[in-house]
Amino acid sequence: MSKNRVMVVEDDSDISTMLRIYLTGQGYIVDVAARGGDALAMTKRHLPQLVVLDINLPDMSGYDVCRELRTTTRTSHIPIIFLTQKDERSDKLIGLELGADDYITKPFDIEELKLRIQNAIATAQRGKQIDATSGLPLGGLIEEHLRTLMQSNRDWTYVDIKLNNFSMFSEVYGWTAGDEVIRSVTLLLSEMIDAYGTPDDYPGHPGRDNFVLITHSNQIDTLLENLTSRFAHDIKQHYSFIDRERGYMLVPSESGETRVDLMSMSVGMVGTRTHQFSDIREVTELAAEDRRRRRSGDFSAGAQDTSFLTSW
């Protein structure tokens, strides 16, 4: 089972250290930030499955952090549990109005907090359809976001991203190694959005070897060129030295051994600058068709080719 990542935003080092030790012992990956600005920066590097957020922070209030997370497309789905010394009804209402999922008052029962964290993550993954490994929205939320955009007047591009030979890699190297690839692609997408996208860009994870990006960027060519070239370079670290050197895996088969190339990334896209869409299925099918048509322009671990990129 994939480990869920929890971010603790708390300036009291005794409390944050206690929570880090306890939650790590419960099987979570725990990030700790003492300042609101640090927490917002950290979510760009590693998307957590839940945020435990103190209201009283030295640089900005927890309410401001919550507001920023809720109004940023990439982090709007993350469950937030407020942690505070305040016990006033008005304070709780402010947090809930901003979109917090739960509220617990200091001093707190750590077992109660553990259960609240478990329940909030389970609810998010079940009801809001969040992938447990990547922390990204699954198909239902992606469709909901597309439906909203199709009713707006904004220009956007839908990018369909496929990891070729991922299933065979997972079969040979194991499910955990596959999870590490997923997490690395998630981080890479976040870095590309930060560098070339917009705050409203929306990454998703509809299938284990399939990612999507709905972007408002006017640098889409640059974004995709860097995404695919970085993937081609970085993916090698997930293979053994022998496989990296020869550029392929040898997989046992009925005829002996079959050669399987290292993973590559295929990308297809479609957008409002060139198309008018009548429904969501048209968007996804056109992007998938474009990806398959451009398959010969894949960026593999052994070679790069930017010919698939289109000027928008």
C-alpha cells in the first residue's frame, strides 16, 4: 500500500516534532513547515494527501494558507484539518467557510487526531476521487473541471500523457518501484507548471500509466518539450545499471527472453484555440488520438525528438 503524505504546518517545534514522530510511526510520510509561506512552497514540490494546519503562524495566518490552498487549482482538493488553541464558534466558522474539512482544538488527543486524519484522507480518496499514490484527481474530478472550463470563455489546452512500457516495468521491478515512477512524474509535472504554466493549471491522474494536464499556459510547446526531455533523462534512475547501459530490459518469455525498451512518454493535446467542443468525450478522444498519432515522436530514455510539438 502506498504511504500517504501529511503536511504539518505548526510553529511550535515541540508539537510539530511530536506529530512528525507519531505520524511517521503510523506509516505516513510527514513534511513539517513552521511558516505558512514555507508550507505553500513545499506543496509545489510534494503534494500532500492532507494538511494539518495551525491557525497562529509567525508570517501569515492559517486562514490565509487555507485560502491560498483552496484557490490554487492544484491544491484545492487537499483535505485540511485546522489545529488551534482557539475554541470560539466564530473561529471555527471562519475555517469551515474557507473550506477546511475538520477542526481540532489544542490540547488534543493524538489518537483522535489520527482517526480524523484517516477519515479525511479516506473520504477524499473515496468521495473526491484522489489517487492515493500521486495525490492527483482521478477521472471524476477531471471531468468536473473540464465541464466547468467548457462553460467558460477561457482558452485552455488538454494534454494527454502516457507512460509507455510502464506496466512491463512494474511487472519486472515491482509495484513499489512503479509507485516511485508515479511520484516522480507527479513532481515533474508540478515543476513544469511552476516554470511554464499558470496557477490555474490542473494536473490529473486518470489511470496508473496515464496523466493529464489542463493548462492555460501560452508556453505549451516549451512546457511539453521540457517535460518530455526531463522524463527521458530522469527515468533512467529507476532502472538497474545493466538496463540503463543497454537501454532496454530482457523479460522472460515462452521463446526465451524478450527485449522491452525503457519507458518513454507519449503526449497528445487539443485545445480551444483550434477546436470547439460539444462534450467531454470529444476532448479526451481527440487528445488520445493526437497522442497515438504522434507516438513516433516519443521522447524515450535513449533518444529525443521534438517533432511532435505543435505551435499554438
